[in-house]
Amino acid sequence: MRRPVVKEEIVSFMRERQQQNTGFLAELEAFAKQENIPIIPHETVAYFRLLMQTLQPKNILEIGTAIGFSALLMADNAPNAHITTIDRNPEMIAFAKENFSKYDNRQQITLLEGDAAEVLGELEGSYDFVFMDSAKSKYIIFLPEILKRMPVGGVLVLDDIFQGGDVAKPILEVRRGQRTIYRGLQRLFDATLDNHNLTASLVPLGDGLLILRKNKEDVILPEN
């Protein structure tokens, strides 16, 4: 998250007043802060607790493992779920492997190494909950493959989709280095927000979440 899109005092309130992480999740949160490694912010943590405990998904797919914090959070709150998580960064993979070895006590998590664009095509089975927290410009590229692997009623959550507020601006007001991400996110919004095969909701937590429910077996997306 580059910067919050909600008033700072409200962000502070959400982070301070909602139940704090304890045990190994608190340790991982502190480590990520110390090493300046991005993980989901605390307001999103609280929301994910609610989602996992309410939905109780059986098969979860995550794109973007980082140090394994969010995968372990989901495992902790959905104890009957199996989680498949994908990452290609060798440094993050090493951290995640160590953390899963220590804290994945029920052996719920499988880490797949490689580029998600390639790994997604090799996956088998179905995922009733998917969390994307990776390269934002590629969300729209990953989307068709992910929807193929979701049942009707499956839920997809995409993180950091407000681009620090840039998505609400004309492209000429966006820094040149951010325009590829901007274009990718705009294509994502065009494909999902008014798509009758999906139910979509934008949630202003962290740098924004896009939540999608798959409503039909064959979701038609506009051609890119």
C-alpha cells in the first residue's frame, strides 16, 4: 500500500481499535514492518478474519505469497481449508518456506514457485476463495484463468486496487511510471464492475479491495 485512501485518523482508529494479532502472526507482522516488507494492513487483517470465519472456504488460491503472512492468517481462521499460494521472488519464497515450516501446524499450505501466468495454467481443481496480491497491472491478465477455476458462488478478492487514489484521476495526471498499472486497473474495472456475470464491490480498506462473486459458470469478459 503506497498511501491510505481513507482519512488518516480513521485508518488509525481501525488499526488501533480492532483486535490485534497475537502469537506468530504478531511476530510476522513486526518482522514485516522492521524489514519494510509489504503485507496486508491491520484493517484488512480484521476483514479477512471475518471473511474466513464466515465463508469457511475449503480450497483457497493466493497469488503473491510474500513472507506467508496472509496465507497463515487465512489458515488460522479457516482451519479446514487447503491453501495454494504462488510466488516467484526467491527472497520472499525463502522467508515463506521458513514461516510455513514453523507455523503451518495443520499442513494446510502448499507453496508453488514460479510466475503466476505460467503456474495458473497448470493448476487443477477448483478454488472457492481466491486472493490476489501481486503485480497490479497483471490482475486483468490473470482474471480469466482464475475465473475458470472458481465455482459459481466463489469469491475473489483483489488487493491494492485504488493505486493510492490514482485510479480516480485522468491518466495525464498520473506519473508516467505508474501508467502501466493504471491502465491495467482500468481494464480490470471495465471487465468486472458492471459485469452481470459477477457481483462486484469496492471496499476502501488499505489501498482498496475489489471483491467479486462468480454468478455464472461461464463468465464473459470484454476482449482486451
